[in-house]
Amino acid sequence: MRQIDIFDTTLRDGEQSAGINLNTAEKLEIARQLEKFGATIIEAGFPASSPGDFEAVQRIAGIVKNSTVTGLARAMKSDIETSWEALRGAEQPHLHVFLATSPIHMQYKLKKTPDQVIDIAVEAVKHARKFFPLVQWSAEDASRSNPEFLVRIINRVIAVGATTINIPDTVGYATPAEYGALFKYLKENVTGIDNVKLSAHCHDDLGMAVANTIAAIENGADQIEGTINGIGERAGNAALEEIAVALHIRKDFYGFNTGIHLPEIKRTSQLVSQLTGVMIQPNKAVVGKNAFAHESGIHQDGMLKNRETYEIITPELIGETTAPLALGKHSGRHAFKDRAISMGFELSDEKLNEAFEEFKKLADSKKEITKDDLFILFTDQQIHY
Ligand code: KIV
Ligand code: ZN
């Protein structure tokens, strides 16, 4: 099975979400959990962006031993040197340096010609390699860049020592077929591409970040980038827990291995949600509160007969310990009876029918039937038994 490295950027791109501001202690707690989750690389922050980020990256580099720790830098000597000070204590110092390559970014943001952009990227990677054994170079806005220009600039940064080349879909514009084709084209046209790691980095503006990431893997990406719960700039980044579970559940189809410790997913997701204050939508794949809640009578009946009728992911796989069938107005008698038994109530068929009628009336007037509601209902029937 082909090994895919997981580059987690929850603490850098994730923290760039509007409204998130983590302190150093919170970042350290998340970094420790990301190490347990099995991230190959943890992007701990952007050291040159603020003293707080510098301190957090330095402390994370000092404590995390089982994941490589990296930091982001602009293609500037001062950013690279500041990052070295923050990361020099890491087990395996790694730097992530980026520069935009799309016509719109080069013309309006950088105000540089394509040839000047190549020179700046080459100088930055050369300078970074004086300090760091591992240097990732990102072509910001790669998916809107000219593919031939990408080949030219990537050939040059590889020649001066870049060890990973990242191809971001910075504004979430690509489609899976298009993004996959770009990876195929780079694999076929960049000299020495097989001697470096090729990485995918997707944003979710059109809701295609996970699909785009998987298309990149199918077309030669060795590393994928994303965040826990998909947090990040604007609509966020590719959700790592979704990718890890999709590749695991469909390994029959894909045949890729990520090395992610799947039972750590739920804990990691909850920690990130609690500390960032970003709620997880209830129907979110894998980690949403309803991801394992089967409400309709037909589904619940099927689940009680054989869980595989409607369950392709078990809650246990991701470390979810309790996931009882949700009871609501669509629930059937079978699930209702099962819940009564699991709560320790033994009701005659007649009492069960009466309780079920009461339950249906209550469910019509209330969105969610709580454990307390059920307790009152069952107790009432048992007392009259
Ligand atoms: O989305 C992006 O282009 C980035 C780069 C800094 C890699 O986050
Ligand atoms: Zn990004």
C-alpha cells in the first residue's frame, strides 16, 4: 500500500479562521494531541508573524518528538532566519516557504514579473537550505497558475534543494478532475519530481477540498495537507479526519495508507472545537454529532437486525464511545423497545404500546427526546404495570 504523509496545518492555516485566537498553552495542548493523532508533519505556526506565534512554534518544536514540526515563512531572508531560531530545537527542522505563482497574484500582489518571481523563490530556497535539512516550497495559488510556468519554477527550486513541492488550491477554485490532471502533468514534466515529495493543499470554497485532495493522491501526491474539522481561512481547508476515514473505509478501492491513529479522531476533533470555539455542524461527516445517529424507523429496524445495513463507519473506529440510536418522531417501535430494555425497563406489550403512543405525541411537539423524557415515560408505564 502506498504511504501518504499527513501534514496538519490546524495551528497555522486553521488558526487563520476568522475569530480564532489560540494562546500558547492551547496550541501546545493541540500539538500534543496531533502527535497522538499521527500527523506526519505539524505546521505549528508562522514564526515571523508575531512574538506569540514565534513562542508557540519554539515550544512545540521542543516537545513534539514523533511528528516533524514546521513553520511558515514568506520568501524573505528575515522570515527564514526567524523561523530557524524558532525551529532549530526540533528533532528534524523543517521549513515551509511560499511564494505566489498565478498571474493575478504576481501582477497585483507581488508586482513582479514571472522571471523575478523565479529568482526570489530560488534565493529563498537556497537560503533556507543553509539552515534546514527539509524545505517545502509552496506555489501559492498554483491551481490558477500557468502549468508551464509551474514546471519552470519547480525545476529551479528543486535544483537548489527543495525537498517537498506543494501545489495549493489557495482559493478553492479547482475541480477534482482539473486538480488531479495538474498533478499528473507535473509528475510527467518536472525533472526530478520523483526525488522530492509532492503535496496537495486544498481550500473548501466550492465544497470540493476533500474530493480535490483525493484526486491529487490518485495522481501522484505523496503528502496531503489539511486541518482538523476543516477549519481555516474563509470556508476552511480539507478536513483531515474525513480524508483519513475515507481512505481507510475505501482502502479496497484506493489502496493508500495514512498512518493516522483513527481512534484518536473524536478526541482530536472535540479538543480543537473546544479550544478554538468553532462548533462542528451536526451533520458533518465523521465527527458531527449526528454522524452515527439513525433516526428513521426503517433505518433503526435495519440497524437492530444488522448494523451494516446502514452503518459504513463504526463509531468505535474513530474513538466514539456512545452512539445510541437517536429517538425522534421518525423512530420505530423496535428501537423504542430496545431503548426501554437498555434503560432497565421491562414493559408488557400492552404497556409498551401505550408508552409508544405517548412517545409519538411528545416527539411531534419536541425536536429532541432526551434521556429524561424517556425515563419519565417508561417509569410512568412501569408504575401502572
Ligand atoms: O492556501 C495556501 O496557499 C497556503 C499557503 C501558505 C501554502 O496556505
Ligand atoms: Zn491554505
